[in-house]
Amino acid sequence: MYCPICGNQIPDNSVVCPVCNQLVTYQADPNQFGTPPKAPSKVLGILGTIFGALGIPLAILIACFGYIFGGASLVLSIIGKSKNHEDKLALVGIILGALAIVVALINSIAGVILYSSLL
């Protein structure tokens, strides 16, 4: 059985939770409130990191892919970080996404300079 207040597992038929010291009422359906809390998902942080890692080499090859993958990485990672503040992969995704955009910007500027020198 789980405490409906703090979510910790407690002995069956407990009257008081030994962790939070709150009164525990008996429930006919044990799944009504007594389920343990779910751990926050890290899927968005993982996806953001993957997009950021792909965005850097793609930004070197073709700048527009760096903008697309870097932007997607930033969006996914920022949303992932806002939902799960402990997600370190989301922070890595934010950094990689920003780096992909910077590399794409440098590639774009270098392309313009190279093109203008050929004219």
C-alpha cells in the first residue's frame, strides 16, 4: 500500500504514514490514490541531444540543415528541461542545438564571402 499524501510505500492497514506522519484513510480501490508517483520522462532530452549531435556535422555540410536540426534540438531540449529539471541530457541538447546553429551561421557567412569573392 502507498501513502496517498507522500506516495511512499507503507505497511498494509496503516493508520499513520511513518514517513510524513499524516493520517492514512482506507480506500476500497487501492489504485485510486495509492499508486507511486511516476518518474519524469527523459524522452525529449534524449531526442534534443540526438538532434543537436546530428545538427553539428550537418551544419558543416549544408547550413540549412544545421538551422533545422539545431532549432529542433533547442525546442525539444527546452521543453524537456522545463518538464524535468533534473534532466542533464536536455541541457546537453540545448548546448548542442545552440552550437549547431552557430556552426550553420559561420558556414552561411563563409559561403557568402566565398561566393562574393568569385564574382
